[in-house]
Amino acid sequence: MMDSGLARRRVVLDIEATGGSWQHETRICEIAAIEFDELYRPVASFQQYVNPVARVTPGAFRVHGLSNQFLRSYPRFFRIRDELLDFLKGADVYAHDASNDRRFLSIELERDKRPGTQPAISWVDTLEIARQVPGLDHPGIDGLCEYFG
């Protein structure tokens, strides 16, 4: 790997979905991402509700509060795909339980069927970081944020 001397972009990403399991026709219903500079100041953001064209489960609704009625007026994933991928391109993407967000994104891209590949994204799982923090009672995002201030 060549080092260009330039710092990579840092983007924190969170994806909300219609259900908890990616195996059961779960669809993305919200994507939020914030890019931070080297001093961890926000410099850019991307936020979009998505019409999942799938039923939001009661469990997912309890987590994020996004109803089918609310989401109905927003664009479907394929309409926001390119803008999202441009935002994530070349970034180190930090996500809590990154394997889920990565899987949700990959599945939506596969469903899209348009030519093109997922951009080169380096995923950093903050859940794995939390599990390595000594004395952290629960590896949730709240505990991790409190620990790092």
C-alpha cells in the first residue's frame, strides 16, 4: 500500500433499517453520516430518510421511531445511491457493529442492479473497539462515547 502522505477522510456512519435481521428482507430506511477533520470537527454530512418499500417491524420502530407512513414520501434507495457512495468514497468509515451496516449497504447495492461497484471503503467497527476498552461495563455506543468524552 502506498502512502500518499494525505490523511484519509473519517466518516461516522449509522444506518437504520426496517428490521433487526439482514436475512429477512430488511431494508434501509435511514442513512446518516458525518465527516470529521483531523481534529474531529464535523466538516460535512449526509442524512437521508429512505422509502424502504417494506414493512417496518414493531421492534425496529421501537428503536428508531420511523413509521411506514412517515417514510412513504422519501426517495427509494436507488435514487440516493450515487450521492451516498460519493460521500463514502475513499473514507475510513466508523460504525458501531459495522458488519451490520456494511451488510445492509451491500444488500441494497445488490438489489439496485445498476452497473458499478461499491467504492473502496475501509470499515472500522467501534463495537470491536469498545470490547477492548478495559473497565467498560457495556460495549454500547453510549458507554464508548462517555469513555472517550
